[in-house]
Amino acid sequence: MDSVNNKIRQLAFNSANNNNLFLIDIIFRGTPNNPVIEVFIDGGEHVDANVCAKISNEIKTVIDGEKLYKSYRLDVSSPGVDRPLIYIEQFPKHMNREFEVEYKKDATVKKIIGKLISVEEDVLTFLDKSQIKIKFIDIIKAKVLVSFNQRR
């Protein structure tokens, strides 16, 4: 089963890459006779249902053609806002949004909540009480904070 999962993982990676996207995660669950494959993709732009369907069809064509599974469910989607961003290319589309960022500075771990105001090469700038520049390599975890603007 591991060799089949590795084949599907590589297939999902290649399909995402060929469509200028990146594979965020792939989760295999369910039972051996009826597996569920969850593929999470993202890109520099918004990933919509049409893009997810295209990736799904590419993966499904190989799974079915090579008869990797008799019965399975394949779900392809973009990651939810609760998932941390893991590629620097994910950040620009979230410009001017609030983030919770955990990062290394010297020998300590720091945490800020700030608005992303720029992405330049490998440096992200957040606005908290002041501007904070953080190298992407120093980021441990960065999540977009969801805001619900209430209208009265």
C-alpha cells in the first residue's frame, strides 16, 4: 500500500507543479478496500473549484488507468484558512490581512499578530505596533487570521 500511496503522492505533486500550483498536503484515510485520498493544493493566485476539478481529473485518470484502487474517494481542494502557510508564494495573495506568526529570532521563539504589508524575495514585513521584517526561513508557523466584520 505504501508504494501505491507514494505513487499517488508523486502524481499529485507533479500535477500541481505542472499547473503552477504546489502540493500542500495529501492525507490517506479510510480503509484499504475503500480509501479516501485528500489532496490539498494552493498557488500564488486563488484556487477555485475548476482548478481543483482539473487536478482531480488528472489524478483520477492515472488511478483508474493503472487500476491502483477498485473503489476510492478522491477529494482535491485548497487548504482552509486554519492551515498554516508553508510556501512563500502563498503570502502575496494575503497582502494586508492579519497574521499570527511564530518565528525564530536569535535563540528565542517570538510570536506576533500583524498585518502583512510586503513580500520581497525571502523577507516578509508585518505591521504590528511597528514594522517587523522576518526572513521566510525563520518562520516556524504563519496563519491568516479570519476576521468577521460586523455591520450594524
